[in-house]
Amino acid sequence: MLSVQNVVKCYGHGNGEVPALRGVSFDLALGEFLAVVGPSGSGKSTLLSILGGLNTPDQGSYFVDGLDVYGLHPEKRADFRREYIGFVFQSFQLVPYLTLLENAMLPLVPKKMKSRLKQGMALEALRLVGLADKAYRLPAQTSGGEQERAAVARAIVNHPPLLLADEPTGNLDSATGCEVMDALEGLNAAGMTIILVTHNQEYAGRAGRSLEMLDGRLAGTPLSEPVCPGGEVQSWGER
């Protein structure tokens, strides 16, 4: 389903550029649950933003279902994000004055379909994460774990093939974090492909496979300094 080959991403300017990703390569099959782990600053979130079609790599390729994502015109790439990708963030980003049901319906606003159908799709998404009985509550009337699960429902309401979750349990205690992981495991068991970025090794162990990132590369791959577009770069040791 997904292929990442020799992806490089640099930040900064000219000789001050620093590579955030240094030749990352991996493949992901349909229906896999992949955890990406590593310390802060290792490049996990940069990688996820590239996988989501939000951050153009400086080198390398990224294909989904044979589609060259960064070979697309920006408008077509926006269509790709809308149809293929569901995003879950560490901060819930729920609209506080909308119910959980209304929050889950937000990605359906541009779609030309009857309101009753949109509501049904949102209710089904909430059911999948165990929140159907709290659909008409406001976010402030629910727990942190329930708000994160509502954010997951919003991400999957369009039935995207790929769900990207960036530290979705980062602001939660252990018990509520487990609630979110239970929801993700259930979605994966139903066939959804998931990539989870986390620093929590216990949660990573619940995925089917994990990749460890260190200093912008996958652990175990050869150490090298890519040349960024501006020319010479600072090494990670000079940061």
C-alpha cells in the first residue's frame, strides 16, 4: 500500500541546514498497524507530516497505492489527503461548542449528501470507538480519553484507507491512554491501516510492527549525512 524510499528532509537555510530525515525507507502493507518510536527530535513527526502529504521532502519518493504523492499538483494532493488520510493529533482539537457527533461530522461538510446520511456516518464512527452513547455531549462533558477517541472518530468518518496518529496518548494518563489504544486496535482489526507515532514502548508493543528512529534515520541503517538543497549541512553532533 505504502512505499517510502530514501526520504530526506532538511530545515534551516544555506550552510545552516540540518537534516531532519536522513534517507528513510520502508514499506507498509494494507491492513498493517505500524508504530514509529524514538526520542524527541528524532524525526518522527516530520516523517508523519510527509506521509500525510503536508510536508514536501527534499529528496526521495513516497507512493501510496502506486500514486506518487509528491508528484501530484497541490490541488490533487489536497484531494489525496481528503480521500486517503485520517489524522489524529496529540491535542484533541475538538470544537468546544459542538457535540461529539457534530465534531465527528466536520470532515463531511464539503460532501454533497443528505444531512441524515452524514449524521449516520458520524454515529457509526463514534460507535466504532465506543462513544455512541455520548454523541450529544459537548467535549467539556467528557473525559480526556473520550475526547481523544472522538478525535479518532472524526478522523475515520470518511473511511480513509490510512490513519496517521501523532502521539494520540501523549496528554493522557495510563488508563485513558489504554482506552485510545483499544480503539486503534479495534479499527485495525476491522481492516484499517494505521501508523502510530509514540514514545511509549508499551503502546508500540501493541502494534503489529515497530520502527525506531534515531537522529533522523531508522535504527540499524547506515549512518550518513545527506546533502541538503542549500549545500553543506551541520551534522547532528553540531546541532
